[in-house]
Amino acid sequence: APAISRHDYQPYPYRLPRVALQFDLDAECTRVHARFEVERDGGGLPPLVLNGQELSLVSVSIDGTQLDAGKYRLDDETLTLFPEAARFIVEIASECRPAQNSALMGLYVSGESLFTQCEAEGFRRITWFPDRPDVMSRYTVTLRGDKTAYPLLLSNGNLVAGSELENGRHEAVWEDPHPKPCYLFALVAGSFDCLERRIRTGAGRNALLQIYSDKGSRNKTEWALDCLHRSVQWDEQRFGLQLDLDRFMVVAARDFNMGAMENKGLNIFNSSYVLAEPDTATDASYHGIESVIGHEYFHNWTGNRVTCRDWFQLSLKEGLTVFRDQQFSADMMAHGLSEDAARSARAVKRIDDVTALRVAQFPEDAGPMAHPIRPESYQEIANFYTATVYEKGAEVIRMQHTLLGEEDFQAGIREYFRRHDGQAVTCDDFVDAMDSVYRARHPGKSLDVFRRWYSQAGTPRVHVTLQHDADQGLCSITLRQHCPPVGIEKLQSPPLEKPPLHIPFALGLLDAQGQALALRHEGQEHETVVLDLCAESQTWTFPDIAERPVASLLRDFSAPVIVEYDRDDAELALLARHDTDPFARWEAGQELASRQLLAMSQSGSAKQEDAILIETWRALLHDPALSDAYRARVLTLPATKALLEKTDPMDPLAVAQAREDLRARLGQALADSWLAIYQACAAAEPREYSPDAVSSGRRALKNLALAYLAAGRHPQAESLAQAQYESARNMTDRMGALSALVGQGDTPAATRALRHFYEQWQHDPLVVDRWFALQATACATRTDTVRALMLHPAFTLRNPNRARSLIFQFCMNNMLGVHRPEGYEFWAEQVLALDALNPEIAARLARAFDSWARYAPSNRDAVHSALQRIQQHEPLSRNVAEIVSKALN
Ligand code: DPP
Ligand code: ZN
């Protein structure tokens, strides 16, 4: 497929101010009648090109006159009309087949209901239309369907009419007062439970919040409704953004490609981000729901009121909205806590976000799919809903927040909406608004260099040197940045020049006892200073530093970079015990553990000196000042995928095995402490479940302690896990116990518990997903185990959540299981099987071994053959073809 380039953007030559859609809904064959006003935007009368896919054309007319076949051009992907006037009305009747739609883009069936998914390019599977985000229209939607099958007929905006029709059918008319691009269109038809709340916004608007879900699941939507209400309040209070609708609906769908979709006023969600009750959802699910409900709600302004001009600008809405949902979650976690506890809760959220970035985005940024947060080209836009656009995009917004500060950042946001409300704009437009405030309030500064973050791929490296002059009491810090070429950049000759970026680098200095030193910077004294690194290399000098200090680097992860700094283990241990910045403190412990793990992986896990790590872990285990949630993070070993990024060539089995071995070693060496912690946390578990920061943190620490005891084969581990499984009053504890049991291998206790779990929860699809996922990631699981699980009656590739729970979990998260020749073969087979059903999902699985070119030779060759096997298969979707051709480049 030809690549589409960012530089080729052309505005659409026509405006479509009003669109009326009529649907005669039927799962087998839905008839759509579209009527839109068209107005020429400029001189001449160029052809009117409309996108369409998998549609049958019934008729097309202009100004009421039906066109003969010779008067339009129709091919696989477009319908072209040849206008003869500057204003006219187009009417198109077409048919689509929801029940045949396994790609889950456009109109499709899930359960007994009908749903739509239009972002990015799904609307063209509903009707012929200029399917691009810069064409904005006001929609009136008439839905007709069988009253028994589809008692509820929902679309965007306000319900303006409803009536009974013949033959047991009925009709609903919805009008959306807000102009929108077609990717925000939605309809839902079916039978649902609804939980609702009437609220009054800060601006005095009465609004109705509704959560729709499958019949019988209303009691699982209370948390989602509560999150939605808090999202509305938070956006008012923190961003000054008001709900602009009378009615805001969320509908849960069992079959959904992504997490959720921000359709105007009618969000459609993967049910895994809506349904929760203590008995079936873990703490992580509760927090995931909070962040995704927040995310989609916040899109109402950042995405919907101001949308993207073209899909290259995706990070305009996604990076910004992820930043907003991260802030929301952090504020919620910190809510009601003392100042210290709130700081720790925020640090925990930051640690989790950075871990996700390192596990998913850093590898992407170093692999064949590397792209700037604003990509330059794509073959299939669905492949660019990536960790880079989302998570690195959020980091780029966060750096602007760091540079401007909260108050000025909010002024920048106000300026952005003042300029662009109601428009489809670019990332540059956003930075321009921020820059105007930055320049006005910080004389001499600008975002000129900063903008390069939008056009440069790859994770920059910042090399740090510290020099201390004892005679003069001066400490100087030199930062030097470089960003090696990545992905297709490597093929360029002459080699690509990558100019320096603007990197806000937060720094602190400690004395030899771990006490924070005051740093004089720009005329003031601080414990943490943010250095503006804008050139390839810069040096800052701090006075009154008597002894050689210990540097605390990239505090709070102030930029998405890799720090290079030579220091010994003792210094890391000191920071891990004393750094006053909780993020940098966690980081020091992780670095210490990484060194141990990498040494073990290279020596085949032969005995390595590990006293300093064990003593550091012991000190952290017993530090009474640390919150349980924070302690659970500092005592968790770095993720295998993050570790692999530090190695070349990569030996996934050796690193994963070293991690298992070190877990066992720490489990044994600190057994008494783990047991004491476990018992203290278990005793403190209240009867009433709540996912708040304190109690979820305590459960995280308790289950971590149990996992270490199990890894260390503690004689009591199995009985503790069994007892916890049996007495658990929430899913977090039940899963923690089950996971500890299954981690012991195929023991009778594990087999019994797995069978019991399935029997008890087989009616709940989200819990059955957990059951598959736990087995898929168990360290004893190999390809044949997964093949056997695929034969289980509850398994299907057609449901994305189920495919993710087994196939993706195994291929992407079971390093010990998958990194073998038969694992790679299995993967290729499943990519092809999924591609025949759902190309978007298949293309995500196709990325499981993006880093293959950096693997050790035997793994590398095996992945290479598997990739070739995929590439040679016919037919292959554009989605998978793009991924595989980049991987093989
Ligand atoms: N726009 C959706 C989201 O990220 C994904 N399509 O919320
Ligand atoms: Zn989003």
C-alpha cells in the first residue's frame, strides 16, 4: 500500500454543514440513507470524493435527481461525484452487513446488540462520506429498529423525537447540536440496563449521566458512574472546562477493539473499563476504569471541541488527554491524604506511568516502528494508535507543564481554546498557544527548540558528568545529549542529523549522609532545580557545596530520556535509602537491581555477589516512613522488557530466567520479613472493600510479599496462598493467591484452585479473561499449554478481550514460554488467524517481537522465518502488511 505523507495534506474542497442519517437497523442487513448539504469552499468545482468500504450502493442522487451509473464513479474505496453547482444536496442509500463484520469497525454486532466504532476510518463502512477529521457537520440521526430486539436506540446529542412504527418497529430521532467530524459519530441499539445520576455542573447546567450495560450488570456500573461524575467535577476545577451537554452516555460493549471511544455524548467502552464490583474486579481494574472514564470524558474538550486536522495530529488529542487522565488519577489517589502521603501517592502513579512507558514505548522508539509523536507517514492509520503517540505524547505535554508551571500552563490551555474552539487543528497550533504564554511570562524564553520533540523519533540519551572543586566549594554538572538514529532513520545516507532537543532535567544533590543540599539557581535556593538543556552540551555550576555530593538525577522523570551516569553500587544504595525525591529513590533501587539481574543473565545466573541489593531491599522493607503502595513498587524487580532494552544482543530467556532466580533469592534471603509484612497487611484488611490508595497499596504489598514467599519456596507459602484464596473477599486477593499458587507450577493445589475458579466464575466473561490470562503468563506455560487452552469451550479468537487474555498475554508477556522456536511459530500462526477476522487486532499481535533484530542469533533467525511466513501469506491486510514490512526492512 502507498504511504500517506503528512506533507501532502490538502484541505477538503467542500463543506458539509448538515448531515441527516436514517438507519433501518437489522443485524443481517442495515439500510442507511444519508443526506448531506454540500457547499464549495473556494473556486472551481472539483470532484466530490467520498470514502466507502464494504458497502453496497443502492442509489445516489443530487438535488433529488437520481444519478445514472455513468454520472458517478465507484471503486473499492471511493464514490466520486462531479458537482455542477457550488451548493447542492447529496442523498445516498446504501447497505451494510453488521453480523458479518468481524473487524469491529463501522456498524457491528456484539452479543445481541448493535454498536459502532468509527475512529479512525470506520465511518466509511457505514456510508460514503468524506471520512476525515477536518470535515465537521451537525448531525440528525433517525434510528429505526425492532422494538423487542432493540428497545433502546441511542445516538449522539439529544433525543428529540420517538414514535411507534408498523410491524413491531419503532423510531428515535437524535440531534447533536455540536458540529463534529464523522469519527465521533456513534449509534447503539439493543437492550441494556441503565444506571444514571442527575447532576448540576459548576456552571449551573443540569445534566444526566448514564451508564448502559448488559442486562443484569447494573450493580457493576456504580464505580464507573462515580468516576464519570468525579471526571466532570475535576475538569471544571482543574482545567476550567465545563460539560457542554445535557446528557452524557457511556455504553459497555463486550466486543471492542480498543479501550474505549469518546464519541460525542455517547462514549462506547470496552466492558472491561466499565464493569466492576469487589468480587470480580481487581484494584488495577478499578484504577483502570477511573483513568479510562476520565480519559474519554476529557476528550470532550481535548479532541471533540477542538479536534485534529488530520490523523498525523493524533497526539494533539491523545497526548494531551493522556496527560489529563494521568493528572486526574494522581489527584484522585492523593485526595484526602496528608501532604506527605499525597506526595507518595502521586509518586506511585508516576512510577506506574513511567514503567508503562519503558515497557511499551522505549522498545517501540528503538525498533522498526519508531516514529515521532507526530508521525511523518503511514500506510494504515490504525497502526499508529501507539505508545509513542499516546504515552510519549503525554510526556511531551508534561514537559510543557513543567516548563510553564501549572498556572501558566492553564493560561496556555485557555488561549488554545480561545483560538481554536470548534476547529480541527494541528500540534503546532497547540504549541503556538502554549508558546505565546511562555514568551509573555518568561522573557527571553520560547518553545522554539522544544517543538523538535514533535518531529524527532528515538529516546534521547543524556550523559551526565559531575565535577567537584573542594577548594572553592563548587559543583558543576554537565549534561550532554545525543539521540542515535532509529528504525528507518538507520537506513538514511548521509546519516540523519538530529538537532538537540529542549530537555527539562530535574536535579537534586545530597551529601554523603543522604541529606538534601540547597542549590542556588537563577537567584533562588531549591532542593530540586530544573535545568533547561537546549544545546548538545551545557554546564551548570552550583556554589557552597563543600564535599563531593551524590547526584539525584531526572527527578520525577522530568523528561522521557535515558540517563547515562557512571556511579558505584554504594551510591545507588544510598539514594535508594535516602533520596528525598520518591521517584529518583525508586529509580536508584531499580538501577541497583538491574545491574544484579544483567550480571546474572550474562553468567547464566551463577552465584553473584548480592549483599548490597539484599541489604537495600531489607532496609526498604522495614522503612516505616514508606507507604505500602510505594513499598510495593520499590520492592518489585524491573520488568524483563525494560531490562532487555539495556542489553545488546538481547537474550530474552536468560534475562527472564535471571529475574525468576533473583526473585527466588530475595524471597529466601528476606523470608522472615516477607512473612511479617504479609501477616501485618493481611491483619489490616478491612471487611468493606475500597480501591482507595491506602487500601489498594496495602493489598499490593501483601500480594507482593506472598509472591516472594512463593518464589522462594517458603514452606508456608502454599498454605498461606490457599487460605487467602479461600477466604478472599475481593478479586485482588483472590487473584493474588491464585497467582502465587499457579507460580508454583502444576501442583495439585494450583490445579484444584484453577478448576474451582473457572467453575465459580464461568458466567462472567471478564473474570474468565483473568483465568485465561493467568495461565497464559504462568512461568511453566509453554506453547502446548496455550494450544490446549484454545480448545477450551470458552475460548474464541473473535472476541478481542478473549484473544488478548490468552494469545497476547502469552506472546507478549510470557517471556519464558514464548521465546522458543515453537513459540514464534505459534505466534505467526495466530497473527494470520486473527488477520482473517480482525486486521487491527492482528496487527497489534504482529508487533510482539518488534525488537527481533537485536536478539541473539538463534532467536533472531527463528523470528525472521516466522515474519517471512506471515509476509508471504495471501491475503494479508494492509494493517499487518505494514507492520511486517517495517519489521523486515
Ligand atoms: N480515541 C480513543 C481513545 O484513545 C481510541 N480510539 O480514547
Ligand atoms: Zn484517547
